[in-house]
Amino acid sequence: MAIRGDVAGQALALPADGGEMGATASRLDPARARQRRLPEPPPLTQHGPARVIAMCNQKGGVGKTTSTINLGAALVEYGRRVLLVDLDPQGALSVGLGVPAQQLDRTIYNALMERRTTLADVRVGTDVPGLDLVPSNIDLSAAEVQLVSEVAREQTLLRALDSVREEYDYILIDCQPSLGLLTVNALTAAHGVVIPLECEFFSLRGVALLVDTIDKVKERLNPALEIDGILATMYDTRTVHCREVFSRVVEAFGDTVFRTVIQRTVRFPETTVAGQPITTWAPTSSGAAAYRDLAKEVIAL
């Protein structure tokens, strides 16, 4: 894999006083400098088989769930059929789409642990046509323990996804904020990984560990696994620190960093309360435009 942990470590060496880069960043927004006009995605004549993408970062609060919901909704706007898989026992993805997962009798847990239950049995529709959800709740926390004794435990999710791959163009997996067995299942089942990364120094600290984990899964379990891109989230162009962190990420990872940047906006907390993607809650907002651009980049991969 082109990205290694030692390269990721270079991104941690932020200058103490800002230095020359700080002066440059204060004059120029590095995210704006990388923006390009993106072509409209071509229409599809048929659907499937799905490309599976794991939204992964072991640090919490970096925008994984928000990005999973809104990327999925944006892909649907371009005529793609999308399945979202909530692989976090906290069930934030389900809550963010207005699905009362705690009240459901069957969730992703049942599809993973019961031989006669498939993902088609537990998936539910959303308010966005073409966007389906496999919900999760606290029951999933037991799966990590129960899977330990299973044969080929890392491939449990892969086997479950096989039954629905032909029905979708994209399957997005919202991983839990850890590098445990559930996350390894997601990486084993995925074709690509999108790493949402908050533009803040401490968010960089775990990137090297995550990249090493992805490399190990690629070597031992899933040779086809690649990093699709690093997505800068919670970007605030007003702060020098945020611009410096973004510049360091681009310096370390180059074109692996998506050109689309997700900026901070009050609209995202509003969408969580509303249980809708930002593309339907605030379709003309900058956040909705950003996720549409991200969808264009993902389709172009």
C-alpha cells in the first residue's frame, strides 16, 4: 500500500510556533487552493454489484456517522442505490436517520449471529428513496465477544453482505470508534476505506495506527483493500491551526486526501435532531454542496 505508518507519522510534526508554514497558511486557505470543478457523474443503466466502503477511524467524534449518512444521500441523488450498514453498538447512524433501533427486534446483530437471518431480513427503508439502512443497537456489543469463538470470524460481515450486493451500487459501513473485531470485519468486507479526519492535531495521532491496521488486513485477510481517501472534516478556515493541520495532512498523504473538505456548520447538528441527511434538510447549504462534491469524487474512483 502506498500509505505507510511512517509516512503518517510525518504529519504529526507540527511546528511549535507556526513558522513559515503558519505565515503561509494565514494568507492562503490550503483547502480552497486544492478545489477543482468536478464533472457530473454519468447515469447508470443497471445497478450492482455494490462497491463496499468502510468509513473508519478509531477516534470518535470526527464525523464518521455524519459523513456516512450524507455521502449515502448524495450518492442517491446521482442515481445510485445505497445501503448503509450501522456497525456501531451506539447506533448513531440509525438515530441520525430517524430509525428507533432500540425498539427493533432484529438488527445487524441478528444478521451476523443467526444463520437463518439475512441482511434483507433486517434492513429498513429511510425517508430517502433509494437509501436503505441496516440498523444497530446495543445488542451488537455482544457480537464482538461471541464472534471470538467462530470459525473465520473476520469474514462474518463479508458473508452477510454477499446476499444483497447485487441490489446496490454502494454499501457504506459506519464503523465503531475502535480497531476491534467488528472494525476488522468491516475492513475485510470492504473494497475501500474512507478515513474521516478532523482538522485538529490530536486527530492525527491515531492515523498511523489505523493505516498499519489497514495494511495488516490487506496482507492477511483482504488483498483487494485500498484507502479510497482521507476526508478532512470540521474544517474551519478562520483558524491558523486548522489550516496548518490540513496542510500537514496533504503534505503527508498527497492525492489520497479528497479535494472536498467538510467545513463546520450548525446545519449538521440540526440534521441529527431532524433525522434527515443534510441534502434533504438543507439542500442549498454549503454542507449539502460539499457532500455532493464528495459523492462525485467517490463515483470517479
